[in-house]
Amino acid sequence: MSGKMIGVDVGGTFTDIFVLDESDGSARVGKVPTSRPDQSSGFLQGITEAVADIGGVGVVVHGTTAGTNALLERKGARTGVICTEGLRDVLEMRRRDRPRTWGLRGNFEPVVDRRDRLEVPERTLADGTIRTPVDLDAVRAAARQLQDRGCVAVAVLFANAYANPANEAAAVAALREIWPNEHVSASSEILPEIREYERFSTTALNAYLQPEVSGYLGRLGDALDKAGFGGEFMIVQSNGGVMDVDTACRFPIRTALSGPAAGVIAAGYIARSAGFDNVITGDMGGTSFDVSLIAEGRSMLAPQTSIDFGMVVRTPMIEITTIGAGGGSIAWVDRGGLLNIGPESAGSDPGPVAYGLGNDRPTVTDANVVLGRIDPENPIGGKLSRLDVEAAARAIDAHVGQPLGLDTLAAAEAILRVANSRMAGALRLVSIERGFDPKKFAFMPFGGGGALHAGAMLAEVGIARAIVPRYPGVTSALGCVIADMRQDFVQTINAMLDGLDTGALGAVMQDHHDRGMAMLEAAGTRFEAREARFELDMAYVGQTHTVPVPIPVAVAEGKVHPPTQDEIGAAFDAVYRDTFGRLLPGGVRRILNLRSAVTGLRPKFDLATLAPTATDPARPKSTRKVHFGTGWQDTAIFDRLSLPVGTLISGPAILEQPDTTVLIEPGLVGRVDHLGNVILETGPEAGR
């Protein structure tokens, strides 16, 4: 192994850097403020500050929120749609859901305006028969009309294109002859899967993001080239894998939730290395708190998610629940006298009041500063030399204390209690409400602020322990470095299990396998192994919802050998019984979709190389008063990175490091494990 690998995670407040030197397994971290509005300058600044010679870097892997932010803020490109006659309003009709379940009012504006959704004559039937060939003259006329209106991207959405893409393919070929750029998306390429709305929505959002994401990645690539970088530049996907930049530009919808997904991948790897297969992750950055659950060492993947109301994305994504409870989330009192946290955030600019950059509304970080939990003389990120405690206190008093009749300290405690309650609710949502016992899980807080709230999560949710990683503030950047390369495929089969043509199924599986392996080969990356996994979406006839059924498949010398009907049936019965507790005797089993994942396993590094090498007994570097509940307590302050393996520290205590602050609350004990993680448990016998 040689050269350096760099993971870069761009968050709402900070851009995090993790540098791995493959020659000796050493690592270092960096954190710089996220640049606005163009995040590419902060991206390059973080890399150049972390490594002296970018020419010696072999791989840069980026977890990005550019696509997610463009969707949430509706700042994608003006996009046109060319669709089958009669289907112009599918994007607007959705599934006839509404923003507020119990409200009689509500509105939804699709990302493509109705006047930019044009119809053309064509019709493919559900069995793949082409009843009406596509009118290519109408397609060209529609394309010119969309260009005249200022559209810079176009989505082609034809009925039943998943069953036979011929009409769509012909339309796309005609389009590309006259469309002035590469921003053309076809539903049969993006999502060849049954159900029109989900396919139309995913494809339209892909087109909507193409100019924004490809432009952003292009600027990053140019900046890296000018700096002398000659290695591979790769992007994290929402499924936790990575892809090359060309693929990301063609399928930008796969980058939604890219950054948080990298954090979950890293958390799973750290937890497994530390001996924990069940973990709930909590990524607390400046803007949000992202929660995910890993059971028996596997991340939860969802085939579909909603980025916002009506913005349905059907592509494999790690299940992540996000709430507006980051360090920069603003605390405010509503007209009813209730204290709220977020969803509005101060972000990195102007940031919390304590930053002194113009914000006058208190945030969660301001509450932690006022209560002494964050050292005002040593803020993380390197942006400021000190934090303004007095300004933070004034803002808390004015916006929270006075409206609620509380003194400043009580108001700051109230802010944290509400924030902790909201975060605990997110943890319960992914565990208890889905049938998982949180007592069987560890909690892994990361992000710049997560380790300040770990003790509160143990108390509120009943989780047994917390695992604070060695570098919690840059965990998502670490995930970029260790993520595998992965390509996902889907194809609707829509056949009964009885009488299934396994040869035809095998042909589709072989196609997915070959395309995925070709993409891995084209990437030019060294893999420890390559593997293909297949699963079927199945249900009994008459049921709407399917269960994912992993199927046994043998692959020998590049040849895929599909399973038999009996093997598929046995696999379905096992999954269905495990999910619902019983089978339906006499029920007819149906296969809806085939899903395939082709993965190139990238080399992993031993986390033990990050473990502390110090052997001297731990001694506090100072003490300061920290407010807990109703009073101040003298609290020992330690340099976290210098604590030797095996150290036990009883709370109250604070462990400081460049990328975060770890709070050990009264009643908790922190133990440094063999990898340098800090395990937080209830004292006094915890960790012994």
C-alpha cells in the first residue's frame, strides 16, 4: 500500500477532512468552515491545509450535500419534461397524499412547472407491447419549445418504459441530437421499475439536479487538477458505496444524503471493530441531527425515501432520520409560550451568537457555551480564536429567558433539555417504534456536537452505553475513506413464482452482473474482492407491499447461475414468516422486481493504528466550573487524544480534542478501549 487517501465531508457548518497514509497506516484530521455559497473553495482549502503535497494523494472521496441542499432549497435547474399523452400531471397528482394528514388545506409545487411538462404521442402497454410508436417530430418540437423557455435539463417519462424502453430510447436519441448539453434523463435508465409516479418523480429530480451537481463536481475536479492532483476522485452514494464522478454526474439523485451515509458506514465499521454489532448512530453537526440503526453489523437500506413532501426518490438509501437539532439550530419561543429548537439553523455563517458574526438568536451551541461545556478560549474548527460567552448569554436571556420567566442559566438548561428530548425521540423512532430494544444497542455519537449529548441520550432512551469514536468530529470523512464501490440495479419482473422462467430471470441477473463488473473495472481502483448480491421484491397476489427476499446465487467464472423456483420459494417463506409471523396457505406468490448490487470491496485500514500510544497515567490539564441541572460543579478537563488505553474517568469530566468535545456527565464513567474509543457507561462500576 502506498500514497494517501483523503475523505472530505462537506457539512452545513464545517468541512471535515480525514487523511489516511496507506504506507504506514497513520491518519490525521482537519476541519475548516464550509464556504458559502460555493462549497468548492472550502473543500480545496481543507485538503491543502491537511496535506502539503496534493500530488502525493492517490484517492479523494467526497461525501456531498450539494444534491440534498438543492432539493430542500429548490435551487436545482429549470427542467422540462417530455411525457406520454395524458400523463402530464402525474408529478403533481402524486399518490393523492397531502402535506398535513388532518388538514383541509395544503399545496404542493413540483420541481417542474406544468407549462414545462409537454406531452407527445406514444404508448407502450404493461406487457411491453408498443401500441403507438413515439412521434419523434413531436419530441424534437417539444425539445425546442423547452429550450426556448429556458430549460437546461430534460426528463423523458413514458408510460410502462420499464417493460420496454424502445420508445424512450428512440426519443432520447432524437433529443440528444438537438439538446445543447448532456442533461437528459430517461426513466428507463434511471429507474426501470413498475409504478409510474415513483419512476417519474425520481427521474425528474435526477434531471433537476444534473446541472447543479455536475457543475459543482466539475468545479471541484478543476480545482484539484490545478492544485496538482492526479489521482482518483470519487463520490459517496446514498447507499453507502462510492462511485466515480462521471456516474455521479449522470445519476446525481444517488448523491442525496451522501454525507450522512458515509458517517453511518464509518460508525458501523468502528462499532464492529470495537466488538459491537448493534449500534444506533447520531450525527450532530451544525444544522441537523441524523440518526440511523445498524443491526447485527448491517446498515438498514430503504428502497425509497422522501427528501421533502412530494419529492419521492426511489433508489437504495441508508435509512437516516433527520431532525433540525444541530449545534447551530436556533432556539425560539412560539406564540403559545412553548420553547422550540430548529428547524432553522444559523449554519456556519453567521453561526451561533458566540461566534460574534452577526447572529443575535440563541442556538444549542450557545447554551453549551454558557453552561461551561464548551471552552470559549479553544473553539473547534479553527475559525475563531475565542467565543463570546457574554453575547450568547444575552441572546438566551432575551429570546428564551424573558419570554419564559427563567434566568439565563435555567433558560440555557431548558434549551438543552428540549434539544435532547427531540434527539431522544429520533432514537426511539429508529429503534423502539421499529421493534428493536434499545438496551441491546450502543449509541455512537459523532459530528462536532454529538459527544456533548451522549449522556443525555443514555438517560432518556435507556441505551446501555455510548461509543465515542477516536475522531467523532470527522467520522463522516472517515467513512468516505473506507466505503466500498457499489453499483445498484433494478428491473421489474412482474411474474408469478409458479411457472417462472428462471432462464429469463438469469439473463437479467447476468446483465446486471456484467454491467456492474464493467463499471468496477472502468474505475481503475484496486479491490480486495468483488461480489454481486441479488434480491427479489415479492408478495402474495393481492398484496400491495412487498418484502425484500435475498436469493441464493452462484457466480462462477463470471457466469451467474440463477436459483430454482423451489429455492426462491423457500427464501420467500423464510423472510415472510420472519416479518409477519405466519404464511398464507394457498397464497399465490408473485415476483415484482429484481434488485442487484455489485460491490468492489476496497482495502480497509486497521483502526488500531489510531489508538493512543501514550502510557503515562491520565491527568487533567485543568479544571473549570460546568453547570449541571441546578448548580455549578468543578469539572476536570482532559486532553482526550493523550489518554492511554484502559483509562477510566468518572464524571463530571470533559475530554477536549480539536474536532469535538466529549462530556462525561455526573454518574457516568468513560473508558478508553484498545482502539482509542471512549466507552461511556453508568458508574461507579461501569467499565470494570
